[in-house]
Amino acid sequence: MEGFFDLEKAKAVVYLLSDGDNKNKILISDEELLVIHKNQKHLFPLNNVKKLETQNKKLLFPLIAGGIITPFAFLSYFVNLFLPWIHLISIMLGSLLFYIGWNGTSTLTIISKNGEELNFYLPSISRNLLAFIDYANMFLRDDQNTAYRDLLFFEIEKKRLKYLTDPETINTTPEIFPLLGYTYHQLKLLSKPLNVPNLVAIDPTNSGQEIKFVFDLKTNQMRPRLDGPVLKNSIVDVGN
């Protein structure tokens, strides 16, 4: 499905193959999901999407082709002993096709509410894509329909809060950056309350800088990383 997607309303984006590859990426907004795969656009209304997931799909064509070629090549070898190298090549080719088909390939699967599935074949599934899928599925769940889901949360002492919004202090207090944070979904999984004094909520759309997600070995999650001060009006009061 093709259509118009307002890029300014995108809540999150992830590249499918490599960073900066605009021909292969996914974006999500409050209302739509856009998948660009091999420069082809596929637009999905969120109210029609059940969930996103990754799978390993077997490839039927090489699986069937290999399953046919290999036994016939064996049979041909015993029936006709001339030119054995042709039989050997056929056996190897059939075996390779069968292996490729059986081993399959990674796929990103969009599952609609009526049960239909659309698969996008990928060479591998990155951690960034897994984090995006987790975020998108959170977006699709009714129990996560909260004003806090778009915010990012960072733990910092109140006495150092001024350094978080003052660009003049970054050279004098660089030790607070980079600062790893949490999404609202991650806080819920970790049972961390929102109303603690050292937790600051930031609206990434008003932060004045790009906040990237990086893999954290301690939590085994993709976490937002703040590399410098943000604008004061990006800090949101969540009742601390």
C-alpha cells in the first residue's frame, strides 16, 4: 500500500540495512506505519496493524528446486556414467539450493488485525530493529495508551539538573555525558516509578538535538543516549 506519510510526525525511525539508507527504513507516527523496502513504500494505518515481529522463513523455490535436482542427479549418475563431473556439479548445486531454502532468511513481518501477513526479507535483524519493533508494539497496545509513552527518562541528581539544560557548562562538566536513559516501556518493565526526585522526563521532539539509541550490555536493551544539553522547554513535569 502506498500513500502519503508526514515525516514531521514520525515518532521513531530505524534503518533496515545500514545507517542513512533511506531506501530501506521504517517510520512510525501516531496514526501510520511506513515501511520503505528496496525503495518501495508500504503504508499501514495503525488501526489496522496488530503487531510487528521477526521470523525466519524458509524459501520455497530453492527448497523445492534443490529437492528435485539432487535425487535426479544421483539417479542420473548411476544410469549414465559418462561425464561424471556434470553429475557432481548437479548434485552440489541441488544440495546448495536445498540448504539455502531450508536455512531460510530473516524477515520483518507486519501482521494485520484480520490475520494477513506481509513479509520483508532481510539479510539480518539488527538490535536497532528489535528495539523499534518493541517500541512499535508498545504503541499498538491499548494498555500503553498514555501521554508518557513518547517521553524519554534520564536519572540525574537534582543539584546537577542545571547542567542538563545549559550548553555553556558542557565543557566544564563533561562527565555527565553521555547519559543513558529509558523509554516509558522500559521503566514499566523494570518497575521503576516515575515520581522519584532524580528522574527527569524529556520530550525528544523538543530537545534540540538528536537522541540516539545504543545497546547497553548491563540491561541487554537498546537505551536512549543523551550526548549533550537539551532545551529547557523539553523537560516535562510528570509529577516528580
